[in-house]
Amino acid sequence: MIPELGHFTLGLALALALAVAGFGLYGAQRAQPRFMALVPPLAAGLLLAVLASFLCLIASFVMNDTTVSTVVANSHSLKPLLYKISGSWGNHEGSMLLWVLILALCAGAVAIFGRNLPSALQARVLAVLGLVATGFLAFMLATSDPFRRVWPPAVDGNGLNPILQDPGLAFHPPLLYLGYVGFAVTFAFAIAALIEGRVDAAWGRWVRPWALAAWSFLTLGIALGSWWAYYELGWGGYWFWDPVENASLLPWLAGCALLHSAIVVEKREALKTWTVFLALLAFALSLLGTFLVRSGVLNSVHAFASDPGRGIFILALLMLYVGGGFALFAWRAQAMAPTGVFAPVSREGALVLNNLLLCSVAAVVLVGTLYPMFADLVLGQKISVGPPFFNSATLPLAAPLIGAMAVGPFMPWKRARLWPALQKLWWVALLALGALLLCLALEGQRVGPALGFAAAAWLIFGAKAEFAQRIGLFSRPRAAFGRALGLPRAAWGGVLAHAGLGVTILGLAGMGLATDRLALLKPGESAELAGYVYRLDSVADAAGANFAARRATVQVLRQGEPVVTLLPEKRSFPLARMTTSEAAIHTTWLRDLYVVLGEERDGGVVLRIHNNPLAPWIWLGAGLMALGGGLSLSDRRTRVAAPAPKAQAVRA
Amino acid sequence: MTRKKKRLYLLLLCALGLGSATALTLTAFQDNLVFFRSPSDIARDVPGPERAFRLGGLVETGSLARSTEAGRPLARFVVTDGAHQVTVAFGGVLPDLFREGQGVVTLGKLGRDGVFQASEVLARHDETYMPPDVADALRRSGHWNPNQGAAPPASSWNTLQPGRGGG
């Protein structure tokens, strides 16, 4: 009964999505207020229908309904409740439903919070969202129905892939999808603007919160995925330039460019065409990411099933939305004349440079990600593009970006001079140089990490300098505290996000100095790494809910003093006939002590020991970036999303 | 400054950005593209010892030998595509999913002695999974005609005879 209800509400959602698209586009085009007034309630109905369907799927998973094929393929009665729930989106069908649910949530938010939008704009935005939802709902109903029944019912499910049974991964897809789908809203705004042929400061004011929210969620989603890879996969790495990772990085880069260029539209009414283009690009890359992961083109843990029918369907959707969007852009972009003019050296100019560099990085990553597929299809060559390519091709582009990031905020709008801005940063440059030399002196000829430390110092202290300048810390120290409280939250957010990237780079630079060793130890023996002694005390069996484990007890000592006891595990899941390693990690914030249990032989075990300096700061920095985005979002001016008085706009 | 001149600056900047991105991509491609080779490819055309590539095939049953060298575990095994074999040496912990008789992809360089020195061993999938590159190598070596149905079970591949095997 429940699966049928879910299937029915999915069909209902398709009908509602079509109605939203039809009434919205027709009503706005013909200026029919009655039709346009229908659109927000219909969008709310779409949200309710998809939500009901999603709840039905979760209910099927929680009750372990073995007549539903998705449940049979991905769940098991012995699985902990959290993974029964998260398992509902840990597979192809369920994750598509989650995608559509988040899209419907966005549409619902536009319907409810967008009451102060011009009604034609709101109707068009909702219509475009409805159109996107239509495509994906049709895709689900046609090729990947989450509620398909099997008869006779299976005895029990096959279980979820053990490495996906993890709290970090339970929340990774929803966050990532919030990011991907958030760009659908900016896409919808861009399409609506193209149809109307009008982009103004108010448009920028509506688009920027969505870009900010999507970007913040995407940041969190990527960080969570990277953190998961770090502690769960047990290789001690945090970013592998895997195509799936790149698929999430691409919309992040485009979204980062978008939220910066939207500032220029909002404040200065310049760069309009470019911002619309970026809004299209960010969603195009989000869809490309969905296509790459969901079509089974990639061979990785993320591609649950490869079914060419699905791939072609998603490719068709991709062509339709992206191709349609860019065709409309080509046709209508001339209509948007820029009004704000600016000199090359100015705040606007700095933001253009930021956009240009971010897009160049995105282009390089895109080529590196797609080239192996292209070579396979067209040239028949089996090629892989690994981390060395991405590192050597993106770092030279990231360097000027980081250099400009600290200088840009010091430049006034319209026209600026470079030298005064640089003069305010001399002590920051000195600190960065100090970090570089210190690292070279302490660690020897390790140029990469040394440059990383310099970049981190430049960004963190650069953000601090900007903050000090804004509150007049040096010029009027007494009033500084009051000014800090009065500072718009958007300014706090920007400073925090820039510093957050610095903190992430600090972690990356630290990881550049990571060391590891392998040791074959018998109980009682010990190995040393980076000043810590790891003594193996015992290896014993341990049992879990749905797995059996071998657990080693490793005592870590520093100068004879015990630091911590680490318990790395090797888990074997009888159901999936799989073995996974659970790394044991102890963080001191300055470094992670990271131990992985390898195979057992000759009465001993192989331990892989990693010393990862500053590793936790990578994800902490990402958290700061997302927090900065959130702070900026909570600013009254973005929240109200209404044209503010002129004076307020000028002050920021 | 006139608007035309400004636009020119902007265009120049864009061209510079795109140009440098292209140049970086091309030079990085030149140095860092990693090709996939099967044991048969290596027998046909022996690659030099300076270039890293990916070697894939099946781990021959009974070929895995483990030893320890100065506290560091060493593994040696034979990778086969049925027609040819390559011995692989790997110093490190083999992945959890590494099994004899199953598909494996390794990254490394071919030494002058003909032993493949692997720096990475990838066996990230469950035991019914065949890496696409390996499946393709097996098909090319004449062990499996995809037109005659699904691939035979992975554990039997290295006992099949070239030309006779398949569907």
C-alpha cells in the first residue's frame, strides 16, 4: 500500500510540475494575473506531493518492505535505523527522489518567501523550476522508479554497501544536493531575466542569496565527502581528483564566481550579461555532475548501476536544459545593456579577475575530468588523468587568485589605485614571507608546502587586515568595538569566508608534510614515526551490529609518556562479503595520528601509520567558509531582498 | 578612458586567462597522462622505465607471495590477461578487496628486469565487479566475445585458453 501511495504521489507531482510550468510561462507571457496567482499554490502542492512520496520511500526502508526492489537491493533488516533511513537515498532511485525533493523545496521557498517579487518574475522562476522538476520526475517514472515491486518477496535485503554505512555519508548527499539544486533557482532567475530582457540591481539582490545558500551547502557537502574519504577509506588522503569529486568541485567554482559577480550587479549594475551566463553555467555544471555520477559513466563507488537507458535519458535532459538555456542566452543577451562603468583597476576589476581565474580553474578541471571519456569514445585509448595533472595545471591559476583575494577588498568601487591597497597589506606580505622562510628553514627543500603556508598566512592575515580597516582598528581604536558590532553581517561573512579558505590552505600545506610508514609488528613490538612511538598491545576479535571485526590495540607514546590508545579495526561484512578498514584517528589539532590495520601474518600484523600535520584544519576551514556564507545570508539586506534605500547600498 | 578601450582591456584579460589555462592544460597533459596497458600490450611494445602507466588484468591464482624487507611488507604477484603475464612487485598493504583470481589495476613503472614496480594497487570493488579496463583487455586478448553473452566468472579466467574461451 505504502509503495503504491508513493508511486501515485510521484505521478501527481509530475502533473503538478507540468501545471506549474504551463501556468507560469503562459500567465507571465500573457500578463494574466489569475494564472500567475495559481502558480505559487501549485508549487506548494508539488512540494507536498514529492515530500509524501519521499516519506513513503523512507517508510518502506524503515519497515524493510522486501517487496520493493530498491529496498531488496540496498537494505537489510539488521541494519541500524540511521542507515535504513540514509540508505533510502544511498542508491540511484532514492537519490534521484531526494534531488527532486530538494528542487521542490526550493520551489516552495520561492513560492512562500518570494511574495515580494514582481509576480511575473516569480511566476517565470517557478515555471522554470517546474520544468526542471518535470524532466526529472519523468526520468524517475520512466527509468528508475523507486517503488517497483518484486514478486515473490525476497527473504531479506542485500544490505547497503558497507563503506556507505557511515554517519558522515548519511548527510553528504543531502548537503551536496542542496548545493546542486540551489543553483537551479539561480538558473531559473537567469532564464526569467532573459525572457524579460531585464537585469537590474533588484535582480542581483534576489539572485545573490540563492547563490550564497547553494554555495555554502555545496562547500559543506564537499567538505563532508572529503572528510569521509579521509577517515573511512583509510588511505590517509582527503582529495583524489576522482571524477566524482571533480563533478562537485565544478559547480562550486562556478558558484563562487557567480556569487561574486552578483555583488557587482547588485551594487553597480555592471557585468549583467556575464552574471546571467555564470548562473546558467553553475546549473549546467551541477547537471553535468548529476549526469556523470548517475549515468554510470564513471566507474567508481558512486555509480551504483550502469544502465545505458538512464544515461541517455539524463544526457537528453542535460542537453535540453543547458542547450535551451544557452540558446536563449545567445538570442536575448544583447537586450541587457550595462549601465555601470568602471576602470580596470577597481573593486569591479578585482571581481572580474576573480571570475576569470575561477572560470579558468573550472575549465582546466572540466577538461581533465572529461578527456579520459572523450579519449575512450573517440580515440579508443584507455587513459587516466590523475592528481599530478590537476595539481600542476590548477595551482599556477590558484596562485594569482589567492594573491588577488587579499588585495581586492581594499579597492574602492569604480576607480582605484593599486599602490595604496598594497601599502595597507605590507605587514601581511611580511608575515606571509616569514611563513615561507620559516617552513623552508624547518622542513628543508619543500617548496610546495612552504608556498602553501605563505598563501595561508596571506589570506588569514589579509582578512584580518580588511577587518581591522573596516572597523578602524588602527585609526580610531576606541570606536573600533562599536564599529565591529555595527558592521553589516555581509562584511563579516566575506571576511570569514576569505579567512576560511586560508585555514583550508593551511591544512592542505600541513598535509603536504605528511609522512607515513608501514610496520610489521608482533604484540609488544613498537614502531616510531615523527616523534611518536606506536606500540602494538594486542589484536582481538570484536563484534558489531552487522559485521565482525578484528581490532588492534595500539598504545601511542611520546617520550615514554602514554598519549592515547588507538583501536584500528578491520571489519568484515558477511552479507556484502566485503572487508573494510576503520582507521583509528587521534587529533591534537596540530596533527592527526592515524593508524590503519593491515593484513595479519607470521603472528604479527601490518600497521600503516600516518602522521598528518594540521589535517583537521582543511575541513574546519571549509566550515568557516560555509559559516561566512551563512552570516552573509543572514544580513538584513539579503534577507529582506527588497530594494534598500540608496544610502545603505552606498555604505557597503 | 573610453568604453571601447575598456572593453579591449577586458577582452585581452579574458584571452590571457583562457590562453594560460589552455597552455597549462596542454603541458600538464604532456607530462601526466597515464595510459592503461594490458600484459599483451606490454609484450607487443615494451614501455620505457621512466614513464608511469596503469597495468590491469587478473591476479593469477597461486601467484601471490608475501615477504618482509626491513620491516616493510612486500608483495609479488602475477597479472595476466590470459595471453601474457607480468610480474608485479608492490611494497605496501594490499587493499582489502585484493584477491587472487580477481581483477586488479596497478599504477607504476616497468623496471628493466621486466618486473612492474607498483606504487599503487587499486582493487576498490566487490568480488563480482570487473574493472571496465580489465574487461576490455580480456576481450582484446581473445578470451571473451561480448556477443556471446556475459563474461564467465572472474576466478576461471586465467585458466582459459586464448581463442577457445568465451561465451
